[in-house]
Amino acid sequence: MQTDRFLYTYVRQTDDHDLCRLEMRALFGQDTTANYLFSGRCIDPERSPFMKERLDVLAAADSIEEIIRFAATLPDDGTTFQIRCLNTMALGETEKIPHPERRRIERSIGLKMAAAADLFSPDLLYGVVRIGDTFLFGSLTENTAGWRNHIKKPEMYSTALSTHVARAVANIAVPHPEGVRAIDPCCGIGNVLVEARSMDIDMTGRDINPLAVLGSRKNLEHFGLTGTVDVGPIEEAAGHYDAAVIDMPYNLYTHATREQQASILKAARPLTDKLVLVTIENMDDLLADAGFTITDRCIARKAHFEREVVVCE
């Protein structure tokens, strides 16, 4: 079994399966149809709307007894701990472990550890999990899904990207934020912008609609986030960015004609090295005409409504 340093588990709805995998490919350079993934990359689970937890693997063994022996060697440094068994759901082909058995596994490890256990406010979380015939043990980081606080905003559009889709799109555009400058030049009410800024992604907003810009600024301020949001068309955007997100306008009030869509994409080409386009209609021809090359894509579904997320360079 592959046992890279980090194990990530996932929870996703059927409609989000393809979007989740596209986000996986952006963050890790790989994906899987399973609901867990091994990687050598350390990603904060809070980044993703789909990640459940990250296990920093300290030991891998063929039996729980070997894990117990390893845990017994950990020194008592004055911190308290709690152990959680991650088999609360089926992980790939490994069936869920019933609650009583999970508690037995947790206790059997904890009783042999030198440090003091604390079931209510531990200093450290440890995780243990069985995948196939292998047991893994390590430090555990859980996703508290703080991004859900962004669902209800002071200013909202009924047709704007949902919060979890906006967060995934921000991750796809900027999977590794350090030193990366990004722009959302058609930011609307700022759903992608809020998610990006909440993850310390250096993203600037812009929109041709002054009312949308005011709403976007208000949403950022509401969540204690900072960021520049300018008024004006993408054609007047100055500078150059490593990545851009464009959720192509499509509703009754902001619908762009085919010519306007082409103009937006042509203006984006000199503006950015990488583009993540969100669209309800195929724009492969317009992207090619603008000079973009498609490198990845998926369909993001919500019931019978579909958006395409297209990654371009």
C-alpha cells in the first residue's frame, strides 16, 4: 500500500464528485475515485469544501498491536491528547468499523500512551485508521468547515456560485497561494473573492457593475476580510496576474452576448497566465480564438443545473 506522509479523507455529494476530483488534481497533482487520497503534499483540510480530515502518518503496521507498541513509545511532553478512529464511514473498499469497535481501538491505544488523555479539550488529536490490511496512526487535523459561515452574506445573487463551488474554484485557480497574484475581473457579488481572501489567496476583484462592486466590498467587510474591488470592465484592467477566475455572466440582468463573451476572453489572455472559466455553455472555440489552451475541466452539477469549470493556460 502507498503510505505517503499524509492521508486525506473526503465527504462529497454525488453532484460534487467531478468538481471534487478537479480540485484534487489542482491541489495534489492526482485524483482518485475513492474517498481518500495519499499524498506527500501538506494541505490544510480547511481549504477544501470536500476534505474531512488529514492524517499526518507517523506509523503504518499490519496489526493494531504494532500501532499500540508504537504509540507507547511517544514521550509525555506535558500535553494532553485524544485519539479518534477514522473508520466512521467506508473508506474505499474498507468497510466502516462499528462504533463500539472504534471506541475499543481508541482505548487500547490511549491506555498505553505516556501522556494524559483529555476527551473534551485535548492539546493534540491523534488518528488511527484501517485501510485494507494496513493500520495507520498519526497526528490528526480535522476540517471544521468554517467556510460554511460564508453561505449567508449581506449581499447575495440567486444565480451566483454557491459557496462550496466558489471555494473549490478558488482552490483550482490558486492551489498553492504563496507568491501568487490572482484576479476575478467579473467578480459580481464576490463569492469567489470571499473564499479566496479567506484562504489568504492574494486575489483582486473587479466588475463592470458598480452595484455589484459595492455588494462585493460589503461582503468582504462583513467577514472581516480585506481586498481591492475596482469598478470597470475587464478590458481596462491593468497589470498582469498569475491566475484569473471568470464566472461568465449569463442571467437575465447581466447576460453577455457571444461577442461580449469573446471580448472578455480576449481581454483575459494578456491579463493572466492561467484562467479558470465557469460557464453554462461551451466556449471552447472562443477560448481557442483568444489564445487559451484547455488543460482540465469538469461539470459542476446542482440537481438539473450544470456549470462547466474549464482550466486554461
